[in-house]
Amino acid sequence: MSHWFLATLAHLIHIATPVMHRYGLWGLVAILFIENMGVVFAPGEAVVVTAGFLAAKGAFGIAEVLPLALLASVLGAYVAYGLGARYGHAGLLRYGKYIGVKPVMIDRVHELFRRYGAVIVVVGRYIVPLRQLQGYIAGSAEMGFRPFALWSAIGAALWVGTWGGGAWWLAQSIPG
């Protein structure tokens, strides 16, 4: 298990290192913002891990990386929520039949978010593509913005701390 984790971590760092070297913390912010705004294939974990790793090696300050990653993640999710709240529910009712979404499915999602919205938003930060789509889903499921904002920020803090802080902590033990 630890071999798989370390191999995955090395692969993520290899993918995102050129982006981080070229664009620095702006790359981190941009990728996390668009990923949390719904771009499913944006490499969120990769840039957070790489930024944490590079911070441990002195390229960035960890006190800059973690707050910027948190801010970009939260703001991207808030934009997605706003779009989902504004267009999602009505759009799904009107056009859902064309993509296989039935009104009963929409009702089930509403019920899930009513009962378990906080857990879905926090835990969903760790699940691709739920992290990228949860703002739209929560908005269209008519989850209130205040609970979404709170739980999304908590989830983002845990997610950024796990990946960015974890990579920083792990890289501290690697010589060189």
C-alpha cells in the first residue's frame, strides 16, 4: 500500500512540476479555481501536492501555498454553486430528459442533500469528480448557500491540508 501511495505521489509531482515552475503560485490558484468550478480534468491534487513538495524544498512558502490553495478551491466551488443555484434545477427539469435525468432522480438528489448535504460536501472534496461538480449539484439541489459555504470551506481546508500539508511534511524527510 505504501509503495502505491509513494508511486502515485511521485507521478503527481512529475505531472505538475513544469506547471508550478512556469507559473508559480498563479498556476496553483488558476488550476484549483477552474477545477473547483467544474473542470473535471484539471489536475487539482497534482498541483497541491507539487506546491506542498516545492514549498518543503524552498521554492514557495508553505504559509503562502496552503491559504492560496484554500482560497482558490473555495471560490471556485462558490462560483459553481451560484451557477447551479441559478440554472441547475430548472435546466435539469427542462433538459434532463435528453441526458437521461428524470424528475425522480432530481428529487432523490434533493433529498440526499437535505439529509446529508454537509457530509457529501466535506467528503466529496476527496472524490473525483464529485469535488469538481459538488457546487453545481448543491446549488441545483437547492442546498442553502450558508451551509454549503461553511461545509465547502471546511472540506477544502481538510483537502488542502491533507494533500498540500501532507506533501510538505513528507518532503521534509527527503534529503536534498
